[in-house]
Amino acid sequence: MNHDTRTPLPLAHLAAARPRVLSAAQLRAHGISPAQAAARTRPGGTWQTLLPGVYLLHRSAATSEERLHGALLYAGRPAAEPQSGSAPPYGAAMVTGFAALVLHRFASVPPLSALEHIDVLVPAARRLRSTGCARIVRTRETPRPLEITGLPVAPVARALADAVARLTDGDTVRRLLREAVHGGHCEPAAVVAELSRARLLGRPPVASAVDALLAEGRAAAEERLYEMVREHALPDPVWNVDLQVPDGSPLGVVDAYWPDHAVAVELNTLSPRHDEGPGWAEQVRKRERLEELGITVVHLTPRALRESPYQQATVVRTALMAATGHDPGAYVVVLPR
């Protein structure tokens, strides 16, 4: 007959461990049965139940760190902790919402100690209910978590969408979105994509905040475009102009235009919610019409301007040099806006 020869892990070393929170499965690896764990949580015992199947190995109030670990242990339902002592697994569960934004070091969110709930993202198929400090958020598209202080945490854009889903105050939504982008946490496109995926763009406070965010993002991108032209010694273009054919038919607005070279630059700041919509189709038609007239259109993104201005300047300079050897494009009227 085969016998289980594994030796239970010692429990004494946990007295000084942090955080002092373990699941029932992990306790079994230490030789503690569910009945023994329950006995220790009775009046007069030295432990307490934090969440179903999750125990605090002391009687004091749970710390913020213990609440985070506890919520993940509850939502992840991990197997017993390996005897190697590595960090406990949490399955596919990860911290999201406001708690995740705290871990991402957002300044505009309350501290962990002020949060009543820890939002935990789990696959949609999990049969699990919110209870105690653990609030379950289900998803059909599980993102790749980031590891922060040893914990799996949802990426900023996803955590932001899960936080915004519970907000009705427009000022708070705008403040969070602004910090996400201007604080360098993520790109506006990533924010809007997650809000779109969560079907939040139809809410007036969210739509207003997104419009303000994209307007600010365009202004910042325009400033970077000015800096790129100046710092990389490109010829001076005419800025932010309307192009028309001589009969007055509009061709559209471009952010920069070099009339002698028939080269235009457009900032691609269209949000994902407009992809394949009227705005996107109009942009495609405009580009095709300009190119039919012999005008080279260079599309630059705000991210590329911020992260690699030299490379973007090279792209524009190459277009200008290529235009030098070509026949000039059709005559167009350039009007200031």
C-alpha cells in the first residue's frame, strides 16, 4: 500500500511571517486540518476568519497588505503553497479597480486603508461571489497581470476601467483619466479602448471626461510636433491649415504643410471608439484624395512623437527629400484656420 510520505510544513515560523494570512489549502500543507483551523478561530482562539477559506493568524485587525493577499487567496483558490517557500499562487486572479490604482501609485485615489472593498478580477466562468472585503469582478478577456510588491495587478487601463465603472461623479472620472495619461501610466488610446470594451463610453460623465482627455492629448501632441520641427532643423511648414482645390472644394485640415514639397503631416489622435466609424472613414477619404493630387501625407502618433522624435523627424525629412525630385503636386489653396 502506498502512503503519503510528505512531511507537513512547520507552522511555528509563521508567527513572524508577513502577511500572516493563509488559505485552508495552505494550512493543510502545514498539517492543519479545516477542523483544527476552525477551532483556532473560536472565541478565545488566536486566529480569525478573514474570508471563507482564508485565515488571519492573529486576532488584530487585518492590515491593508493582509486584505490584499486575503482577497487574492479567496478569489484564486490556490493549491497548497509549495514547500520551497515560494510566493503563494493566486490562479488567474488579480487586483483591479481602485486597489490596483493605489498599487500603481496613483495620487488621486484613496489609500488602501480607506477602501471598503478590494476588487479582484477573475475569469467569467468562475463560480464565486463577493463577500467581506473581496469584491469579485468577472471578465471574458483576462489581461496579463503586472507584478507589484509580489502581487498580480491588472494593467492600468483595465484597473482604471473597473474603477470608473463604479463612479457617477464626472470630476472624479476626469481626474483619474487625466492622471493615467499625464502621469505617464498609459496612452490615451489604451484608456479609451478599455472604456469602450467595458461599454462605458455611453455614460455622460465618462464621455465628457474622454473628450477632455483627447483634446488635451491633441494639444500636447501638437506641441511635440512643433518641438520636433524646431529641434531637428526641419524646414518651417505652415501650421494647422485648411487645404482646398481652386474651385473651393475642401480637402480637409492638416497639422503641418510644406507647400513647396507638397508634404503634409497629420497627427493620428483618433480614439478607438471612432475606428471604422464616420470619423475614421472621413480620414481615409481625405488621405486618398490628397495623395491623388500628388500630396504626400505622413501620419504621426502622439506616442511616437513622445518616445522617438528623432525617428519621426527622419520620416518627415525623408518625405521632403523624396518630394524634391518629383513633379510638383496639383495646385491647392492653403487657408489658415
